[in-house]
Amino acid sequence: MLRAALTSLPRGELLTRLQSAKRTFVGLSEREREITILIAQGKSSREIAEAFVISQRTVETHVGNIYTKLGFNSRTQIAVWAVEKGLALPPTPYASG
């Protein structure tokens, strides 16, 4: 009886943490997700390059890949997507003084 019950269950894929993240985040690599988070924080390509100790050109290549994978054409779209996916927190409003 147990065997019959087990065979009737749908076979789900067993994914690694990395595979699961790639599927959840539309195929973005771990580095692309890290860059997406910094974009959502308002960091420039130069600031991102300094944070990862890579060239600004490498950052721009990653950003281009992010645009392609997500179908976007602006950093604002990337930032909104990152917040919606839970990769980044929404920006906090400035305190008026």
C-alpha cells in the first residue's frame, strides 16, 4: 500500500540551493544577484567595481547580462524587481527637517 501511495505522488525535481536560486531569480548568477542588490541600493558602477575589486567594465558587462535576462533597460527597473523579489529592501524616505 505504501509503495502504491509513493508511486502516485508527482515526481518533483530535487534542486541544489544554487539551482533553486537561479530558477527563482530568472537565471541570474550569484554575482549578478549581488550586483542587483547594490544597484537597488543606488550604487554606481564605479562603487560596485570598488566593492568587488573588479573593473568598471566587468560591472557593466554584468549589468548588461542582467538587462538581457530580465528584459529591462534601466537600473530603476532592476531596483524595483530586486525589491519585489526580496533581494533588496525598499528605499527609506528621507527625513524632512
